[in-house]
Amino acid sequence: MAASLSEEELWHLFIAGDSAAFESLVDTTYTLMFQYGSKFSKNNDLVKDCIQDVYLNVWEKQQVLDQSIPVRPYLLSSLRRRIHRKVKYDFVDFHSELPDELFETVFTMEDALIAHEENVFLTRKITALLNDLPERQKEVVYLRFFQDLDRNEIAAVMQITPQSVSNFLQKSFTQLRKNWLSIVYTSLLAVFS
């Protein structure tokens, strides 16, 4: 069933009472949820527990869920909140302060999808630029370009306004653009030296 139906179609069927659609929805979205949750915690068991809690919560609220809710942003947002609450609770138990940001990601060369060996130098520089972005900007870039969410969906996931999403993206592009020329110049020198 999952191969032939979209996440939204599975969501509608699940809300209408189709338990097989829910199983297919879980199968379809689990990897995405795990990848996103892993950006907040390196504790895989915690991430898996939080994903399970999200799915359980969705199952329990089946009768009151709105079919018009975009499923992917809803699930990611729910997971993000659950992990933040869990990490905050655990962190406060062992420490007196909560870290400002929890989103941790490291962009890899595989994420950049650069396949040719002559681009390795350039890829490393781009990866370094992405990793130098502030955490919130990295999260917006990740959700936009690696999870293919639109501005409104990102806003829902991160619980910020769509304008804030645009601002984070603009700041990221400005920072990347500012450093881009020096990288291109350096790589050209390396090629033509």
C-alpha cells in the first residue's frame, strides 16, 4: 500500500480509521523521523523512544486529528518538541542549565552529492561553510534542502514564523555568498597552478 499512496493519502485513510494505512505511514516516515531526530541527540535509543511516543500519540488522537494537517511537518514538529522536552528533563536532572540550542548536524560530502573526485576540494570547502553556520540556520537549511520542506512547513516544525524562516535562509545565503568568492578563487588557483 505504501508504494502506491502518498503520505497525505495514508494520513487521510488513517484518520478515517484504516489501521493498515497507519502502519504504512509509519513504515514510510520512520527513516525520515530517525534522521531528523538524530540531529538533536546522538542517543539513538532516546530518538527511537521519542519517535515511538509520537506515533503512539498520533494513534491515540486519531479521532481528533485534522485531515488538512500536512503530515510530514506535523510529525517532525511533534518529534522535535518531544526530544526537546525529554532532553531538557534529562539535562536539568543532571545539570543546572539547559543548552541554548539542541540541533546538531554535520553536513557530509555525501549530503552535498558531489560525485567527481576533482570536486573534493570544493566540496570540503562548501561543507566547512555549511558547518560554520549558526545552529538555527543549519536547521533551516537542513529542513529546506535535505528534507525538501517549504517555508510554512519549516515554520511549523521549528515553531517560528514563515518570515523567520526566510530571514534564517537569507542570513545563511549571505554568509555563504560572502565566503564563496574566496573559495572559488582559491580552487581556481589550485587548478591552474
